[in-house]
Amino acid sequence: MQVSVDDQDFDTRNFFALEEMEFRRDKVNFNKGWLGIFMENAEGRGILVKEITQGSPAAEAGLKVGDIITKINNEPTIGKGDLNLIRFKKVVEAIGADGAPVLTVSRDNTEMMFKPRLFGKLLKNVHEPITSLISKASSGLIKQDANIPSSSSPCEEGRESPSSNKEGKTPFNSNDTGTSFIGFAIKNEKYRDILGATLQRIGEEAYARDGFQSNEETNPFRLSIVNYFMLHPFDTLKIGQVIVDTFGNKDLCTRLECAAELLDARPDKLSITPEANSSFPHFAGGSVKDFHFTSPLFPPSQGGDEGVVNKSPNVLSGIEQTQKIEPADSLQGQLQRIIDSLVPSVSLIQEAFHDLSREEVEFLYQNAHKIWLPDVKVGTQDLARLLALSQKVDLARLFEAASLLLSKLDPICCEQGIDALKKTYLNATKMNISPFHIPANNIDGARGRKTGDLATDSLPSTGGRGLGGGTGALQDFAGDILFVQDTVIGKIVMGGAATSYYYADAAVIIDLGGNDYYFNNAGSSSKDIPVAICIDLSGDDVYNTSGPFSQGTGRFGIGLLADFRGNDKYVSQDFSQGSCLFGIGVLMDNDGNDFYSGHVANQGVGFFGAGILSDLSGNDVYFSRQFAQGVGFTKGFGALIDSGGNDFYFASGEYPDFRDPEKSFQSMSQGMGMGIRPEESIVGASGGIGILIDQKGTDQYHGDYFSQGSGYYYSLGLLCDHEGNDKYYAGRYAQGAGIHSAIGLLKDVSGDDTYECTFGVSQGCGHDTGIGFLVDDCGNDAYRSKTTSQGVGLEKGIGVLADFYGNDTYDANDPSQGVSSPSKTEEITGIGIVIDNQGDRDTFHDPIAENLLLYRPSGGLVLNR
């Protein structure tokens, strides 16, 4: 069906506003039954029980792995392919919660009967959505206003057709008085019914269980923002814009607060000032809770207070003393305030793990990262235990600890602080930084002396590493080392303005300048060093480590690496460069043309916590193999923010995808949300939030399968590029793809951009109740893909490609460009939409007249204006 839109005036600020139709909770069948097994077809025999959820109806009834279900209520379960699995699932759902089907089971050639009492398949409750982000979107308080094209905007400069505007068509965001496009589209009754059924089905996913849950009422891993998108798919662009604007161009604490809110882990009082100790809930009259100097994450050994130090130390007295000794705006004074925050930060980290035993912490510490290593297989029982123990970790406490620390660092990292530091570079050789004050009653239990004192064996000689002259710290640090302090929370190392070499790990490293070499963890925490800080003020530095967990990674704590000036090189392995595992990890590089290289899980990756990589300027290169450049795993927030320069992003090349192993690699990178889908096992967990924001420059993005603003299994992936003529290269499930109840959004604000996919199922694709958006605000763009791309809805998914301004080319093979397909398992179709809102020289696979809205069969839409 074709409808003319020649006389229609669409509101480009609220293009996807859908007010007349919404998810209806009262229409959900919460009585659907759930058995709790992972099953396979045992062809010719019945249904094989592969795994059983602990505490599920199947487990309570006595079913075992290896059983073959031959009948349900005396009806055979034997069939070919997987049709019998679908039929069995539907029968169980129809029987309903509290029903007791009779299962005939073959076990060791013996026929047995079981009557499990079914649970409800759907949860009764979901986490409340994040009200602040939603209210900002609803009230229009977003920076999108600043991007309205004008006569001098990048949308019009140097473009003959758009700038001439012969047809009187207006650029994106210039109109806010028209009607909603979706509101106009649903005037077609048939399309309204199709869309309504799909929205209702996707909304139901907000109440779905994760794989290994038993009979809880809520999902402990599902993020409320993901549930919100499930319930309101057409708010994806508006809410995504709010997330980008809230997280971009902000100070460290504001970014941290945004991450905590998105993870539903925001403490009651996140931002803490050094003076307002009354707002810090763990200060009581200026005291900090008991602190253990050995392996601070572990509780002390049984037997009294052995190993306990700082029995309520007066931390504020140290702050006051610092303020008396050094001016508040001096570098010595600013750095001292960072030192002052270490002990209370460690205390908060201890509280985050308080409910875990020593053995449980050790199990998580040694195994959590293995879930995401492609060369490691984690067994079902270990995975289930990891996820169960993770619920005992208080993420809000970790964010509180990081906020306390970063609030002290923020004066240095803000624009005024950076300018002040730049002035000091010329006098770096004259800087006189003294050993830092540690409160006098902080006792080092291992050495039996005050940690404010400088150890006599920690002064390195001027000789190089291993060249003789000096003992102790000489073996750990070399070159221009001013001093080393042993403290209760680890070593504090001060490097001078010449070249320094760092081999050993330390709690704090501060380097004044020079071309330095870091062969240690470079500001990464561990169970023995729960807070690690590395600050380098100037120089072309090299950070090179052969092991994992380095360069601003928070592993069971807070890790921070801040490099303020120079063309730097970062080379690492797994979980590095602004990553986290049960912690907060931050890598900040404020200047220079930098090179980042890692293996797996690096460059802004979060797994139970937040990992952030922020690069303020320069033409940078980001290189990795998998899970990189803004990835959010379960209860994790991962972000890469590059504020300027012509940048190059690459994440692929090592791990072939099983669908086409000779030609493809799994990327899972560049603004990617990742969950643990119970695909090969009954155990699963919803995913997190991955964001890549590039604010300026002409950039190139090279990914492959699963990349570039895409989400997998109840997660959110977002890539936003603000300006430049950018190129995006990927393979499959990419460039704004939502897969398995996940949300993907790729947004490019301006420039003549190129989007290419070697296979397809991309470029605004929603698959299996997933939601995928690719939105390009303006520019003469080219979209090229092979198949099933450019606004496609598959298996109850919603996929949208929206180009709002410019003369564009759409090149893809059938079925593509605003197409949908009916589900293979349910009587629901997908929703595929292509929108070209302006341009008089646009080309499609099939010619489409201008000013036309085309309704395709089974829920597809194409708008050409």
C-alpha cells in the first residue's frame, strides 16, 4: 500500500513519539508455566534433559540430567527437528503456574512418572525505571537542540543540493510543530494492529526470567533502563540521546554518577566533598571504620583484632594538617588531598565485599574474568555460583569509594586544572614535591612503624635497574625516582621530571614528567592493592605489560590511570585500559596522538562495575581483538569517550564466528552491550551497557560480527559520532542491531558517512524481540550491505534505519530496506522501518517515488521524502 506524504509535516524532534499505543500489563498472561530445564531433541525417543535450574519445578520433582521425557499428560513428545521442543514448551506454558503436568520419563531404560508443580514463567515485578533520564527526555532537556542545522552547520557547508534546498525541505531538528511519523503511520488500521501486537510481545520480555533463576519475584541482573526500552521501544533514540548528553562533556564525578544510575547502583550520596564529612555516611565524628592492612578485601583471621590497624583513625586531622602546610591550589596540596582519600576509599571497598567470606572472594577473584575469555570454558556449576555470589557485592559502595577518590582528582582534571598544570610543565625540573603526610596513627603492622615515616631502604640510587648502587626499591623502580613511601595501603612512588622506569606495582605513582616506561599494572587495583592510582603529568610515555588487569583497571577495587600530556603508547592484554571486574576502572589521557593495543576486554569495559576510557584530544588508534572499545557486561557499564581527532578503531581478527569461520570474526565491540545468554546452558544473566562516543574528527570503525552500537541479550549498546565524514565497516549483527531482547543504537550526527557490512542482518536490525536503530542526522551518506539489512525486523524484533537529511544511497540485497518477517514460533511479526526524510537524489534497491510512505507486507515501512 502506498500513501502520499507530500502535505505532511512531521515533528523531527518527536519523530518516533507514540502516545496512542502502549504496552498493557493487564493483557500479559502471567500464568504461563515454567519447568526449568535446558532441553534438546532426542530424535525418535523424546526430549533430552540437558540441564536443570537449581530450585526449579523440575529439580524439586526429582528430574535428572540425562532423563528423556517421552510424554506429557500422556501425549508423546517425539518429533523431528525441534518442533517437538516448541510444542512441549507451549504445552507447559498453557498448563500454567501451579499446574502439575504428568511427565513420563525414561531413565536408564526404566520408565518413571513425575508431577512437577510449575512456577510462573514471567516475573511479577520489574525494577523501576530510571526516572531522571526519562524526565529529561520527556521535558526536552537534551543537547540535541545544539545540533540543529543552520546556514553554517556541517549539514549544509559544501553540499550543493542540501544547501540550495530547492524543494523547500528543512534539515533534521528544524521543525517541532508537526505530527509524529509513527502516529501518522498507525492511521492504517492493519499496520496499527501489527505494530500493537509486536509492541505487546516485546514488552512482555521485561518480565522474562534469566536462565538460572528459580522462583524470585524480580530479576537481580536486569537493568531498569533495559526494561524501559522493552516497554517503550520507540523511545530508544530520545533516551539514547539523553544518555550521550549526560555522559559526554562532563567531569569525572558526573560521569560516574551517570554510570551508577544506569546500573541501578547509585548510592544515596554519591558526590562527596572533602570538607562535608557529615554527608559521608561512613564518617562518624571524623572516623573511618576498622581497616585491615593485609589483603584488605578479606576479613581478618579468626582470633580477636589481629591484623587490624587504624582503629578509628582521625583522617580529617590529616586533611586539616595538609591544608595548613600547603596552599589548597598548589600541586603538593592537590596531590595530598588525593592521598588523604585513600584510606576511607579502601574502607568503603571493604564494605562492598563485607557479605562474602574469604573463600567466596577468592573464588570470584580467580574465576570471574574467565566468563569473557574466549579461550576459557567456565562450567555450568561455576558460572551459576559466580552469578549467585555476585549478588552479595554492594556495587553502590564501590561507586561511593570511586566518587570520594575522583572528587579529589577532579580539580586537577578539569579544564582550569589542566591549564594550571600546563604552566607548571616549563618549571617541572624545579618542582619540589615532598613525601606525603599519612595520619600519624596509621600503623604499618608488618613493619611496626608509622607509615608517615619514610623507610630507610626505599630510597633508590641514581643508577639504573640492576646496575648496582642501592637496595630495596632499586629493584622495583629506577631512573629519576624522587622518593618511595611504604604505607598501610601500599607503596607511594614519586617520579621526577626526567625518565623513570616502573617495574613493580604500587598503590600510588605520581610522575612529574619525562618520557617514562611503565612495565607494571599502571594504576590497576587488586585484592592486595584495592585502590591504585597512577598520574603522569607530561612526556611521551610507554605503558607496556605482558599480563592482564593493567592500565587503569578496577579489579575488586578502584583503578585509575591519568596521563595529562604527550604522545603515549598503551600495550596490554586482557581486562585493561579502563576496565573493571567488581570495581571501577578509569583511564584518562588528556593530550597527544596515542596508541592503544589490547587483546580481550579492554578500552572501556565493565563487568559488575564501571570501566571508562577518556581521551580528550589527538589522532588516536584503538586496537583490540574482542570485547573492546565500550562494552558493558552483566551489571557493568563500559564506555570509551574520544573528544577530538581523526581516530581509528579496530576490534576483530582472531576469533572466527561459527556461522562463517572462513570469512568472519567475532568482534563484540565499539559500543556493545553483552549478556550471558542461556544458549548452551541453563545458566544466564542479563547484560549491561556499552557506549562509544566520538565527539570530533573524521573516524574509521572496523569491526565484524556483533559491533558498532549493538546489544546482545538484555543489554544496551550505543555508538554516537558527532561529526566528521566517518566510515563504518562491519560484518553481521552490527551498526545498530538489537539481538535477543537487547537494544542497539548507532547515531551519527553529521558528515558524509559510509556504512558497509560484508554480510548483513545489520544497519537498524531487531532480531528475536530485539530493538535496533541506526540514525544519521545529516550528510550525503552511503549504506551498503549484502542481505537482511537497513531497517529490518526479524523474529518479533523492531529495526529502524532513519536518515534525516542529505542525498543518500541504499544498497542491499533482498530482503532488505524496511522489511519484516513473521515469527517461526509465534503468531507475531517483526517491524522493519526505513526513513529517508530529505533529499532529492536518493537511491534504493527498488525505485521508490518521493513523498511516499510505502507499507510492505508483514509490518515493513519505507518513507521517502
